[in-house]
Amino acid sequence: MTKQIYVINGPNLNMLGIREPHIYGHNTLQDVQDLCELTAKALGAEVVFHQSNVEGELINWIQEARTAACALIINAASLTHSSIGIYDALKALDIPIIEVHLSNPHAREDFRHKSYVSPVAFGVVAGFGIQSYRLAIDGLRGKRWLFKWNLKTALDSFLGRAIYPFKRFHLNGLRSMF
Ligand code: DHK
């Protein structure tokens, strides 16, 4: 199974390229997704990419990432500054969380200076436009969480080839060790 990096985007990010391009740039959300996929590929990972304007949907994807992902990249957009629901959902994860923003919220209005994501984030990347996402994914390179996942994946594929007839039995036993 390929390791998965969840990339979750909040309200209005579907409007990228149209909304306030002097702040958020001219690239579209599809450009962001393409960039994330390309960057993750170099780490041997695949990207699960989501955007929603609905808080509950974002929370469902965060919960899903708990078991499905090796890392979570999140731009909660305006909900960064207001959502205790997202904060609580993120707190339940034990995978690395990286907060990203296209703009630098700290150089903007006061209400954008508060983040409910930062207290539970391993790292924050802001102000580099869509390159913030690339930097966030690149920042995972060589980190132990990816290594742990790699070891499991490598064992799965090695054992899968070497002892095919006993595959299910052995893999299930080994999976429980990691
Ligand atoms: C995006 C938004 O939509 C704003 O509400 C945040 C963030 C900043 C960004 O820069 O990506 O304040």
C-alpha cells in the first residue's frame, strides 16, 4: 500500500485564481493539486486531495486521515481562525500536521493572527503562494513517520513476493507489529 499524504483545503479555496488574485495569486486549486502530487511522488507517496466550504466535511476527512494517512497538510482557510471543531479533530491525530497558507496571515488583519491549527501543527508554512504546499510536503522528507511507513510498505512488498502462499497469514501478523 502506498503511503498517503492528506491535503485538506477549507472554504473559498475552490475560488483560487479568481478570488483576490493580488493576495492569493493566479493559480487554481487544480494547480495546487498537481503540485502536491508531483512533490509527493518524489517521496514515494501519493496525495489524497480535498476541498470543501463545509466545516463538517473537513472534520470528516481529518478523522479519516487518522488511520489512512502518514501526514496531513491543511489549509483551513478562514476556519483556521475560528474553528474549535477542526482544532478538536486535529488533536485526535497522531500523524504530523503541517499548517499551510498561501498568504502570510500575520501580515494581514488582526483577526487572521489567531490560528486554531498552529497549536497542534508540527510546522507552519505561509506566504509562499502555492509553493507553501510544496515546501510543506518537502519538509516531510526523511522524517521518521515516513520511514516507519516505508518499512511497513517494504516488508509488505518483500514478503508478498517471497512467501506468496502464506502471504495473508504472515502479513497480518507483521502488520500488527507496526
Ligand atoms: C486563506 C484564506 O481563505 C483566509 O481566510 C486565511 C488563507 C488565509 C491563505 O492564505 O491561504 O486567512
